[in-house]
Amino acid sequence: MMLARATLNFFCKLPMNSLFDLACEGVRGITPYTIGKPLAQLQRELGQVKVIKLASNENPLGTSPVVAEAIATATADIARYPDGSGFDLKHALASKHAVDIGQITLGNGSNEILELVSRAFLTPDFEVVFSQHSFAVYPLVTQAVGATAQVATATDYCHDLAAMADKITSKTRLIFIANPNNPTGTHLAPAQLQDFVASLPRTVICIIDEAYYEFVAPSKRVDTVRWLDKFPNLLITRTFSKAYGLAGLRVGYGLSSKVIADLLNRVRQPFNNNSLALTAAMAALADSQHLAKTISCNQQGMQQLTAGLANLGLDTIPSNANFVAVNMRQEGEAIYHALLQKGVIVRPVASYQMPNYLRVSIGTASENSFFLTALGEVLQQNV
Ligand SMILES: *Cc1c(COP(=O)(O)O)cnc(C)c1O
């Protein structure tokens, strides 16, 4: 009893920074992810003026109209736990991708799949390879479990597969490849990527993150899911957040060998996808017309934006996704703040080692022209 009280006193007197020191080493070293500034926040700050957000690569058309109906019906059941096996959605996805149900892992956004794979395979003894200028979540999930990141230098803002191969050692457990990449929009040729995956030791799990797959021109892409039969160490991730317009509901998934899917399913929460999200994803998947409309809106918007930016004398990195990285030839952060004052939210990418760039999501035609006008004014002001 005396001892217990003494122990209690010890903890009560622990200074705050020692409390911080109690956390796992990897967690203490994390630089938190910065989200795109929420629309409502800027609206609160600026008052009653028009505000647009082109900062998080969301679908500017919103989600399919059939999704709202499906969700309305599904609200009748929200007192019940969701189907933790995601049976219906997995069936729909298995049929879409021609894979076995056992090869699918559902996630709370594809972000969760990235986290699950790190939890399932990494310890502080292992290393993870990814590219410079690539998705910010890869260093986060690596660091959170105390593993070590090996960052390969990019070439012309694109993944350099040879540089990535050079980073592989006997300690490498995971490799993350975003294709197309965020925030650059660059895309690796399928043949090159397949050779790379084939060259990997089978003890290295290769994650191909295809969050923007739907936006790649059909002539440039292949169905990487067909590679799964050849490569048991491959994990492909997809999401409903971007082309399907369901970012707010958080649904993504992994496609892999059954062994990997089984392991990922062991570490996930039993009910990681809520029931409205499961229903919404089913409905969104079935509406191919809305997807086609989204892709065509993106193509037109990409042309509109890149032409408008060229008119302002600005270069962009050729993009295969629903956003474009713009070279401002000065610190992007200053332009970002000046754009906020004009009601436009874009994304500064200094934390991706691209201090002179801004990442701009493709919006509707009117959002794109609103942005171009605001940017033209900002550049005139010489910020
Ligand atoms: C947006 C994005 C994701 C994940 O988004 P979720 O909403 O979690 O599905 C994954 N990878 C990349 C490269 C992204 O840009």
C-alpha cells in the first residue's frame, strides 16, 4: 500500500516533458500530417465572400446522386454494428477486379491500409523505401512503428526506380510507390514498374498506391491487379475518396495475395468501416456514368487550368491525376496566403521538398476560372 502511494506520487510529479518522453521513440519523432485548410474554416475567417477549396483532390462534382439515396435508406440500421466482414462491398469489388474475396482488405480510407501493412510487417529492426516528393503518409506509418525510412532521390519529380532499388538492403520490408504520385502527378510506365516489382526480393512487400488510378489515360495504364497472381508480395491500394467522391466517408481497400490480406485483416479494427460508408461505396461503384462524368470533367479542367497557368507564365509538372503541381518560381507559401485572402484554398508543398510549388486540385470550370483570376491578381500584386 505504501509503495503504491509512493508510485502514485512519482507519477503525479512527473514534469510534462517527461510524459512526452514516455511515448515510443518513433511516435516522438513524428511530424504530424498537415491537412488542406477546411472550407468552413476559411469561410469563418473571411465572412460572407465566395470561398473555394482546391486543396485535397476531392471530386468537384460531389459524389453520385444515387449515393445520397442509398445512405438515406441505410440510416434505418445505424443502431446496429456494421457488417464487419464488409461482405456486400467485397463481393462487388471481387467481381469488378476479378479477384477472390479473400484477396480484399477494406480500410477506413486507403490510408488505413497503408497503416495496417506497416503494423503487420514492421518492427524497429526494419527499413521502408519510398521516394522523395511522395505521399506524406509513408513516412508517418513508418515512423509510428519505429521502423527506418530510406528515401530515394527522385528524378524530375518522378519516382526513380533505379534509385529506389539501390536503397534495398536485407533490412527492407516495405516499398511504397504512389502511381500516379501525389503531389507531383507523375506516373510510371507499367512495363518499367512490372520489371521493378519482378526484381524485388520476395521478402519485400511492394505497395502500389493507386489512389488516382481512374484519372490515368487508359492508353497509359494497365490493370496491375492482374500482376497479383505472379507477385504474392504485391499490395495494391485503391480508394473511394478521389474519383468516387466519398472522401468524407472514408473507404479504401487493398488487393493482394490472400496471405497478405489475412494478415492485414488481423490487425484492423473489427468494424473499421461504418455502415453508411459501406452502403455508399456500393452505390458509388455501381454508378459508372458518374465516374465517366467525373473523368471527363477532370480532363477538361486539366486543360483549362494548365492553359490558364501557361498564360500567366507558369509551368506545371505534367499530371496524370486530378491535381497539378505549379512552379511559382518563388516561395509557394506567400502565394498560398495571398490566395486565401481571395477565398481560394490550394496546397503549399514545402514539406514535400517543393518550396516553390503549389498543388492545385482540378475543380469545376467555374472554380478553375475563379482560381485563375485570383492567382492573376495575386501575381500582379507582386507578393
Ligand atoms: C488521397 C491519397 C490517399 C488516400 O486517401 P484515403 O482518403 O485515405 O483513401 C492515398 N494515397 C495517396 C497518394 C493519396 O493522395
